[in-house]
Amino acid sequence: MSTVTGPAVPLITHHPYFSVWSPTDELHEGETIHWTGASHGLLGIVSIDGRRYRFAGRAPSDEVELPTIPQRDLEVRPTTTAYVFETDCVELVVEFTSPLLLDDLDVLARPASYVTVSVRSIDAHKHEVDVYFDVTAELCVDTPDQSVTWSRTPLSTLTGSTTEAMRVGTVEQDVLGHAGDDVRIDWGYCYLVPPTTVESTTAIGEDVRTRFRTAGELPDEDASDDPRPVGEVPPVLACTFALDVDPGDDRSATLTLAYDERQAIEYFGEALEPYWRRNGDGATELLERALEQRKVLLERCAAFDDRLERECLARGGADFAELAALAYRQSIAAHALVEYEEDVLFLSKECFSNGCIATVDVTYPSAPLYYRFEPELVKGMLRPVFRYAASDDWPYAFAPHDLGTYPKANGQVYGRDSDTGEFDRAGQMPIEECGNVLLVTTAVCLLEDDPSFAKTHWDRLTEWVEYLVEHGYDPGEQLCTDDFTGHLSHNANLSLKAIFAIAGFGLLCRLVGDDAEAETYLDTARRMAAEWERDADDGDHYRLAFDRPDTWSLKYNLVWDRLFDLDLFDESVREAERRQYLTRLNDYGVPLDSRESYTKLDWEVWAAMLVPEESDAESLFRAIRRFLEETPDRVPLTDWYDTRTAEQQNFQHRSVVGGVFLPLLDSADFSPDVVADDA
């Protein structure tokens, strides 16, 4: 589906702590990393007729440098990344699959990935093939000076036989002990399970790699020097197995890599286990279910990838399909899934931004992926916000920004003095966050043709829509979601958000059967829209701010006029914006506004939906594809980059890339078949 090699390539993707990427064009070109850039090493070696080649990763302390097997191809699909290597006699395929299936929350939440290695003879001869694969203890520490210990866990297989999982974890196990952005997990345990379909040999220790590189075999026993610091030469969990092939034959085997985080989130002072543990399961059940369902899940992932690829190709062409493939796993894996009082909570981490948890203006752009495949997760993003807004800790009549710093969701930290606990009113985003919650709630209720979620939180929604009626049309000086641009008064795009949020609440009123209130809010939105067309008019386009002539911006919030089938604005508004975007198109995309040459990836895609001509939209996707290919920054997909240089500005691995899936939705998705009763 994707052969993009610019950004980092997803390998293992489950949540912000269990995340492994390749930052190089070829899998064996360098170390594999955590999304923050810290080393999270995987190493793969293949021995073909006694000659050893490295196919994955690279140890910085290698004393014996192995030759690499030539990489022929790379394909990134929504749930699977596949590498193809080839010598003159053997083809080797290595697939990394994280089964993030949004229609199955039990599977989605299970932090277990599959690494499938396949071998085929391509020269009409028999070949002896041995595969080595390992994972380092770096995956379970924040810093390499932390000490780890290791052990083995017996497991039962489908056939009734047993196997063993190797595990490694920190000695101290300071569960949920720290919060922050550029940090990694240092509690719980990382597991590697060898293939169950072929015989294998396993070992744990720091000299395992050297032993296989030099002698082609593993030590007879696990190292006994634990606990020990991870250090520069980390201990590894390692496995070897044979995949000898006859002429015309192919063989494969699958390893399982998993992480038991034990507890995932601190929620208003209470430690919550991850969703997969909610029924009392532990690491053994996690691993045994992953083994039992492996074959079926790999088939389901392949089928889902095919289906999503076809849908993306039909909606936006090949460039859009490749962008979607890169964004899918990243968006999901920037969340934690937990359950609280039988409700699903889906909490984002604002990665490489400020580390906030459950950020409202991160939920707004990321939601399209979940609108399309699992609206329950959108509700799971909003539930914590509604709870916090109703608490004594939140002092304002507008919606909050966040719930804390990941993984501690105890109350907003943005715009708040960490010493005194006092909020800075100027550091809030009142119009932004009210509009976000109202629009996302409206979208979810319309998608399900069911107002019950909104009715549960009607008091808060009413308070926030009234705030927008009073203050939303012409915003005073304040921040919006693009807060890196600084404070701005009279923001025309922010005004659009308020207008559509008010109209959205009108649709919610209609959905609950209150037609009179519905018309009141819809009429207010219509009046504001007419004023907006007058006040934002700058001749052949519309302004960045009402009081700033000769300026422009991406009016990405206009998409709701089409999606909610509101027709608040004349078609000429979208046409004028379309012409402006195409005029401003640089090599790597359209800038966010007239002040700088940088842009936001999610908003570019939303803006492309305002473009009625398919060829024009594809020209925008083509520029984004060029950015993906040519950016010099080898990091998980960024959403903030320069349209002239393709350089990352900041941000990486953020959930907001779920916003690129908005083209998969249209107005029919939000049109209820039957107006719901006020039951």
C-alpha cells in the first residue's frame, strides 16, 4: 500500500510506551527506536547455508560487523509493515503486524505484535536457513542506567503442548511513577515468545548477540548476572529457529512480542489497569490468547488492510492511500485504552508537544479515524473531559484543555502554575475547546442516530454553546489549537468553529425532539454565517482575522458545512478558498496561513475536502506525498512541517494524524434516518 521511506516506519505500535520504529530506509541500516528517538533495539540475523547476514537493526557496540542482506522492497499497510530481502538464492520476507482492529476492542487493546519471517528458495536448490531475532531490555526502561531482571513464563498452546515466554523488566517497578513527554515506561514486563510451529532455541543475556554473530549459536544457559543495569550493551531476549527450504518451497514462522504494563493510567487519583486486564487477565492470558488467535488475526489484518486500501484509493487516490497507511497505527498507538465504571476511556498523549493527556484540541482533529471505524472510542475521549469540567477543580464556564500530563489524568496542567495551582486565564482556549467538544459530540450522535451520549452531558453542552453564542463570533485575543502561532484576535477560522458548533448543537436539539430550540440555534448560526461572509471578505478570498486585510488562512473548520449538510455558507466561499489554496501551494503543501511557511498535516487534508475538483484535491495530496518522501527528519509522522523545506517543526507520533481519514466520511454518514424521540 505504501512505499514511502521518508519518515520513520512503524514496526511495533500499541500505546505510547510500547512503540518501536525504524528511522531508516532499510531495516538493517540503523538501530530501531522508540517514537521519542531513544534506542529500542531489535536485531535480526539470517544464516543461509552457513553465511550470516543482518536483516534488522544494528547494535552500536558490534565487534563483528556482519554483511547485510540486500533489501528489495518495503510496504507499509495500515496494520502491517513488510520488508522483502533477497540474495541470489533465497527470498526473505519479514512482516511486523500490530493487530489494531478498531471493530474489536479486546484485540485492539491487547499489547501483542507478531513478527512473521518467511523464506523461499528462488534458485531451484535446497537451502539451510536459520533465523535469529532478539529484543533488548531497552524496551522496559526510561534510561539505560536502570537495572533489570529476567525470567521465563510457561505457556500452553492450542495443541496442548507447552512453550516458554522470555521476559524482562525493571527491578524497582515504580508503576505509574512518573509523567512527562520525552519519557519511556520503566514498569511492567516485555515478553518475547518463540514460534510455536517450528522448533526453536532461546537465551537471555548480554553476550547472546556476540555468540550468534561469531559462532552461529546461542549460549546453553541464560545469563545469571541479573539484576544489572541495561547499560551500553543491553541484555536481550533472543530466539533462533530453522526454516530450511526445498526448491520451489517456502516456509514461515511467527514470533510474538508483547508488553504487560500492569497499570496504564492514573485517573483522578485512581490507578487503572489497561483495558485488556479488566476481566482479571494477566500476562499468561495475554500471551496465550495472542498465540491461540495468531492465524486468524493475521488473516483479519490482511483483509482489513485490503479493504481500507480500496476505500482510500477510491476517495483520494494513491497518494492519499499511502498517507492513510502511515497514519493508521500511529494515531491509535498514541492512546491508552482503559475502562472505568464499565465505560470505555480512550486517552491520548500529546506526543512531542507537551505530553498532556486527553487534550481536547487533539481529540478534535484525531476523531475522523474513529468516526469511521469505532465511534465508541470518540466517546471514550470525551468522557474524562465532561467529568473534569463538572468538578470543583475547573473554574470556568468554558471547556477545559486537558486532564494532566500522561499517564496522570488528574486535572488540567496547560496554562496552570505548577506551584500554586492557579490558572492563567490568558493561557486558556475558551472558544477552541467549547467548539471542539460540541462538534465532536454532535458528530458522534449523528453518526449513531442516537442523542443519548449528548443527553448525559446536556448541562455542560448547554453551558458551552451559550458561551459560544455570547463570545464565539468575534473571538477576543486568545489561543486556538494552533497555539504555536501565538495569540490572535478576531480569528476568522476560530469564528467558523464557533458557528458550526452552535449549528451542531441545533442538530442535537433536533435529534432529541426539541425542534423549537433547534431552530433557535440554527438561526443564530445562519445569522453569524452571513456576518462572517461580510466581515472576513478580502476580495478574492477570506482573511486570517477580521481586522487583517491582505491575509489568508486554511479554513479547515468549513468542512462541517458539508459534512453536517448545513449550507450555512454560499458555495462561492469554498470556491474562493479553493483558488487561494492552489495559488499558495508550495512544493510540500499549503501553509497554515499567511504568517509562516509551515503547515499542519491534518488541516491540509481537511482543507482538501473543501476542494470540489478531484484533480485539485489530488494535487494537494501529491504535495504531501512529496513531503513524506523528501523530509530529512526520520521520525514517526509529524503533523507540523515547513512547506518549502519539508523540515519537521516539532511534534511527532501524535494521534492527530487520525484526522487524515476525514475524506472517508461524507454528509450521508451524519444524516439520521429517523429523528430520535426524546425518550
